[in-house]
Amino acid sequence: MRMTAGVAERVAGPGDVTLPLPTLARRSIVVVHLRQLDLRSDNVTDTGLASVTALHHLRRFDLCSNSVTDVGVASIAALHNLRHLDLNSSSITNSSVASIAPLQQLRHLGICSNCITDAGVACIASMQQLQHLDLTGSWNITDAGLASIAALQHLRQLNLSGSNRITSAGVANIAAMRLLQRLDLRWCIWITNTVLASIAALQQLRHLDLSNSKNITDAGLANIVALQNLQRFDLRGCHNITNAGLAYIAMLLHLQRLDLSGCRNISRVSVQQG
């Protein structure tokens, strides 16, 4: 059974989404067997979030509310069967990450907050079953945080888009994550060609996004040839790539999708099939 904030609103009463779950629990025993819960609404507060502690069967929880703070997130720590958790709130800090770190069954974790720092990432590193980690927009993570992430050896997908304080030196730590299949480094503005030399070790990589990496040049693309399992490559807005760099991309025999939009120094693209 899946429930969203909108459904809770209709059952519990118009506008009352800060305390939907107790109301629902009184009306139906089914609610305690929820497997998936979507609470993407700024009307959800710490007070209402305390109600989720009764949902012991919950497997997936999507929460997006700037009204939720570290106090509310602490309630999630009671959900020991969670496999998938997405948290989006500008009000949560490293304390929230420490609260959910004991959820060792998690396979997917998404945290969107510019208040998360390397200390918070160090807590995530203890979640050894993670396969998908999304830290989009975590502006305060540095290379030290990436060194912590490297401990997650089961990780298949890593999203660091918008982490504009990391450098190629930090990304080098990711080279040890040999099971990685998807890596998103959009808007990581300080990475250079050396990052591609590191990524070349990720032989399982299927999707690589380097959009708006303005320091990537044709010379860096020479390293990409090693990624023969790559199926999707995003280079949107990489202004220093020219026609010469396309020769390296053409060597990716399994490539299915290529985004070169905004690459203004590519004057002509020739696609050959055969």
C-alpha cells in the first residue's frame, strides 16, 4: 500500500497534514502495514513526523519539507525496515544524518540539504549496504567527504551534482568503488582532466554525467576510451571540448546516448553507423 500527503489530507481532513498518521490509524488498521509513504509537503512538521514511528513495515519513505528539522528526522530512526529514504529539507544538518545512520537495511539514501558537511558524510560511510547515494546540492562537502564515501564498496549509483567544493583529487577516491555503474558530477566546477584518468578504473560504469565541467578538454577524453561499458555520456555545456575530442568518444562501442548540447566549440558532428 502506498500513501501520499495528498491522500492523508483527504482522509484525515482538509489542511490537516501535520498529524495525518494518528488520525488514519484510528480509522483503519491498514495504515500500520504501509510499505511506501510520500510526504512531499511543507505542511509536514516535526510534530506530525513523530507519527511515523508506528509504521514498522515501511520500506520506502520520501520526505520533502523545509518545515522538518533534525528533531523530526530523529523519528525516522525507528523505521528499521526502511530500504529507500529520500530527505529534502534546507533545515536538516549533520545531526539528521547521525540519527539515520543506524538504519543499516537502507539500500537507497537521498539527502538534499546545503547544511550537510564532511562530518555528515562520515556518518553515511557506516551504512555499508547502500547501493544508491544521492547528495545533490550538498555544497559544503569537500574532498575529505569523498574519502569517506569510498568506504561504500557496494555502491552502484552516486550523485554529487552541485557539489562545487570537490576537486579531481577528491574524486580520485571514487576509483576504488569498482561496482559503480552511474556517476553524476554535474556542476562540480573544479574537476579537471585528471578526474577522467581516475574514473577510467570504473569498468562497470554505464552512465557518466560531466555536464558543465568547463575544465574538461579533449585531452581528458582520451582516458574515457577505457570505459567500454559506458552507455550514456553527458557533456552538456563543456565548452572546451572540440571536434578532436569526438574521436575518443567514437571509440565507446556500447554508447547509446550522448549529450553535447551547449558544447559551442563542436562545429560539426559526423555520426557513422556500420
